[in-house]
Amino acid sequence: MSADLPLDDLRRHGHEVVDYLVDYLARVEGLPVLPAVTPGEIKGLLPPSPPLTGESMDVVLADLDRIIVPGLTHWNHPGFFGYFAVTGSGPGILADALAAAFNNIAMMWRTSPAATELEEVTLDWLRQMLGLPAAFEGVIYDTASMASLCAMAAAREVATDSAARQYGLAVGARLRLYTSEHAHASIEKAAITLGIGLAGVKKIPTDAEFRMDPDALARAIAEDRAEGWRPFCVVATVGTTSMSSIDPIPAIADLCAREALWLHVDAAYGGAAAVVPELRWVLDGCDRADSLVVNPHKWLFVPMDCSALFTPRLDVLRQAFSLVPSYLQFAQMDEVRNFMDYGPQLGRRFRALKLWFVFRAFGVDGLAERIRNHVAWAQEFAAWVDKSPRFERLAPTPLSLVCFRAVRDDFNEGDLNKLNEHLLDAVNRRGRVFLSHTKLGNRYALRLAIGNLRTTLAHVRLTWDELNAALDELNPG
Ligand SMILES: *Cc1c(COP(=O)(O)O)cnc(C)c1O
């Protein structure tokens, strides 16, 4: 028995896997975006207990094709327009395979000098691409949820003068964080995890275009102070998840400066637009943020997972989390960056490799061109919606997400919600494209999010045709 897969077998199966994944990408468009499976169906095809003796990779790979792939939702499908569309791009796929072979644990410089220094350099490249000031330094996390949690922990560190780190959050700290009613759920989840609690999160109302109202924010802070709360952080969003609204960061930054509050910007999706020179305005005012997160695994074509946090106050993040046991200490420790110091995780994946591959393979102009196209196609789709008497837009379209619905004069709001729910279901069941939905106030809205590299304008047109055809079936005559 050889300890690992014999190298000759690895080579043979490696070639098979590369062929398989290339063929997969070539044929994915012909597969329904959502798999036709029912809950429990995949489990039913899998043995309930593990194999006692090893099986050949031939059998495993055959089962991959037979059991797993038919149960996949095809995120790399060009007709994937749900949630936020993402891409596992070719260069990113290659980098992730190599990272698995190197298996470097990027926790500190010594455990991988290259992973550490490449992370510093690629994040500084990304910082330049986004137009952020040189003082902003970066850390890669798995997700924006974790990046925001760490940023909020840094804010808590400042607000409690390290007491939260030392003593925990005793009941009664009464820390309060502000975010808009359209902020991502990860902010509240972070508040739960950090002992701030849901009661410590105040949702600020938004204007007619779903942007946080800075006057309402100022009033909330003043009221809270009067009632003995300790405001400590504002989380603003550039590109909200439901409708991609962009909070007025300059006004919010003014307020945060006046009130000495940590400003964290969640630009998980929208931040990528700043790579395009004429869209750089999306990050206006963010040079004054204390932290900002953008997800290369969302709209920068890096395969899941890779989320970048930037902050001019990296020392605070370190103060919040650094705790180095003696068995991890090494001679040059203080001269180098040790990424384990900036969050709860010790072991970290070598994610900088895929950033490097993707940035180099596409170049800044190439990335900008792709993002620019996505935005232009979303504008085009929005124009079709606006021109059609059968549809209406439900939110502005600043980036590549369109929120819209089907309309009928003779329907009330309740009927329209049902119609649109049925329409979404019908379109998604046809399988050629996939859209998701949200609720805007009481209105059921369909969401078309463009962000996949394999998507072309033809796929966006197809979506429009599919919607109209499905509506014909639901609305005969
Ligand atoms: C997608 C998204 C998130 C969550 O991203 P994860 O990386 O999956 O945690 C957070 N905020 C916004 C605005 C998002 O669009």
C-alpha cells in the first residue's frame, strides 16, 4: 500500500480531472442552472457509512459524475443571475489547485514567507485598483461576514479601551452599532457573535432610493447618548444586497468623525466597481473609513473564498486579536507580518495565490472592461424593463443589479406579489437562466444580478425573452 496516491496515478487522474473540469465549463451552459433534485435525493445515493478500505479514484470520479454533479447548482453557468453572480475563473481555478498541492498554512511569515508577502503585495495592488489611500493595509478573510466581524471587533476594542478583550462584554456595556435597514444580515450575526447583541444594532431608515439617511443616523446617535447607550460603530454599505443602493459615505464619514465612531464600509459586492475608472465614485468618501471590505470572490472573478478587508488602523485589529503562544514564536516575528494576528483564525488558506493569478491573467484594464460590460448590460436590461408596459423597475440600477417586477393594471399589490412569485418560479423552472428575489417594502421584486465572466449580452437578452415567454403563459391574452 502506498501512503498517498502513487504519483503516476496522481498524474493520470490529475489529467482526467483537468479534462473533466474544462469539459464541465464547456458544457455547463447546456445544464439547467438549478438541479432537478428533491431534498434528500443526493443523500439517498450515498452510502450511510464510510468505506472501510480504500477505493480507486476511478470509482470515485465516476461517482462524482453520477451523484454530485447532477445535484449542483451551477454558479459557473452564464445564465446564473441570482443573489450576486460570481465566477470561478480559469486562472483562479488553477491557483486553487496549486494552493492545495502546496498546502501552505498562511498563519505567520515563517509558516509561509511567500504566502504572507504575496498577500501583502496583492492586497496593495487591489488597494491601488480601488483608489484607496496608501495608509490602507489589507487582510484576506474567508468571507465578508468574517471580515466585517473582525472590523466590528476592532471598533469594540477602541470603544471599550480593550476592556472587552480582557473582561468580555459584561451585561450592561450597552454598545450600539448603526447600520441601514438594508444592511447585510452578516452585520447582525457579527453583533450576536461579539456579544453586542441584536439589541445593540440600530437600523437606520433609508431614503426613497434605499440609502441610509444621515440625519436619521445623527438623531439616533443623539437619542442613544441621552439614554445611556455607547455608540461605537457605523456600518455603511456600498451596494446593498437587496438592491445595490449606495449609502452616502461622505456625510456618514463626517458624522463618524464628529462623534468619534468607527466607520466600517461593507462594499462586498459594489466595491469591485471602483476598478472601473468612471465608476470609482462608488467609493467616494471611503478614504475616510476605518475599515472597508470588498469580496474578490464576488465580482472580481476569484473562486470562493476570498474577502479583502482594508484598514488604516491595522494596529487596532492586531491589538484586538493578537495572542501568540510560545510554540508559535520565532526570531523575526516582530519584523514581519503574521496574518494570524488579525482575527480568530490560526490556520489560513493560501488565498493570495488566486488573487495573483487572476490579477495577472486579466490585468487591471481587463478586469475593468469585464465589470464595465456587466454594468452596461444591466443598464440595457433596465432600459427594456422601463420601456415595457408589462414590467416596471423597483429600484435604481447604479451597478449590475436590476430589481424589477411584472405589472398589470387590474391587479392589486397582493395579486402582483403572487404573479411575480409565480413568474420567478416559472422562469427558473425553465432552467436556462436563474434569478432570485427580494422584498422591497411589501413588494416582491425579481433580481437580475450580472457578474459571471461567461455571461454575454446574449444571455441577458435570453433572460428577457424567457421572462416575457413565462409571463405569456401566466397571463394568457
Ligand atoms: C454578499 C454580501 C455579503 C456577504 O458575503 P460573504 O462573503 O458571503 O460573507 C455581505 N455584505 C454584502 C453587501 C454582500 O453583498
